[in-house]
Amino acid sequence: MIIPISEIPKETLHSLVEAFVLQEGTDYGKVEFSLEQKVNHVLMQLQSGQAYVQYSELHESVNIVTKDQLGSNTD
């Protein structure tokens, strides 16, 4: 189930995105980005509709998924 970011309190959304960034360990190439820069990048993706907050009823968990990933995740 997709959770509209407008329904998530700002502080909660920021914490969710921060946890997502920390667990992903994404390699951004030669340029180093701060945690806050990475969080802002994901927030921009959420605001633009390139990524979504998804709640899994099966796993009772929340994750951030891209538009492409959403097609393969059905719950």
C-alpha cells in the first residue's frame, strides 16, 4: 500500500528517509555526499513522484521504493 507523503508528519518522514539512506549504503561514485544531502535527494524523489513510501501489510514494515520497484512489489 502506498502512503501519501502528505499524510506523514514532516519529522517522521525525515526520520524514515534518514533510516532508509543509512541502511541502503548507496555508492554515489567519486563524489562524497553528506547524510543530509542524501536525505534531501530522497525527499526530492518522493516529492516528484519518482519514489514512494510503501507499507507492507505482510511484513508490517515501511520502505521507500522507486517507481520501477513498485511494479514488482505488489503488497
